[in-house]
Amino acid sequence: MTVSLRLPVAADYAVISGWIADAAACARWAGPQLAYPFDPGQLPQLLQVQPGASYVLCQGDADILGFGQYRLRQPSVAHLCRIAIAPQARGRGLGKTLCSLLLAEAVRAHGVAAASLRVYRDNPAARAIYAGLGFVEVEAESTPEVLWMHAQLSCAGPATPLPAAGAATSS
């Protein structure tokens, strides 16, 4: 399956909001600053990251499979956040694809050399994805509920632009 990253458009946020079932899921995905329920039309403003970027993972023009963001913590460190895969698309390796494409875009756009993220300790699927991408746990920055993870990126510096606006193949 060929997937790509693109900037989200207004209609995408209605789809993404349908993936968030309740207040607990909302807090785990977006943090305590996003109150549930929320107006999907307000999500572009509510989820804005500065400096950073929001992307959707899609197959073709209409099939939205995931959403993710990165923000710059420092000039050379991208922080992945608000990663979500559509419920019907989970278990197909798309989380890893989405994160890989987000990291590649952060390298291309900002020349980052490292990345960080937070993940709930009770989310073994996400932890495995991140470990598979080279992220390691940093206990000193973690809490009993949430792990801080960090990765050095081997592709630091300006990279070749992603083909077809971020096209990738996932099996």
C-alpha cells in the first residue's frame, strides 16, 4: 500500500475527531489542554504547534489513515506528538510508517539530529513502534505513567525531499 503525508485540510479534522471516543482517550492523545468534547472545526487552532507541523497520513486523496505532529523542542530536536492511527487501520504497520515520515519531514525541513516523544507505559504497541525506530527510554525524564523516549537520527542535516509529498510503501 502506498501512503503519503500531507498537510491536513478542514474536513480531515472531522474524521480525526471521530477516532477520539471519550475524555480519557482525548487526554491520552492530545494532553490535558484539549477539553473533551471539542468542536472538530476548532481542532486546527486547538492542536496548533509552534514551531512545528501537523500532517495526515493518507492513501490516495480521501482515505485518512493517521494523524501526527512534530514540534521543535530545540533547533536540532523534533518532538513527536499527538500520533493517532485510524481504528480501522491499526495493526498494519502504519504507526511506524507515520512516525518515520514525520521524522523524515522534520529532518528535511529543519535538519534535526534527534527526536523525542512521550508514551504511556501501558501502551506496548506504541512503545514497540518507537523502539523499532531507535528510540530509547530515558527514565530520568519519565514519570510512573509516561515514558520519555529519545532517538539520535542518523539522517541529520538537510535530506532529500520526500517523494510525491511523502510517499512511502507500507506492508
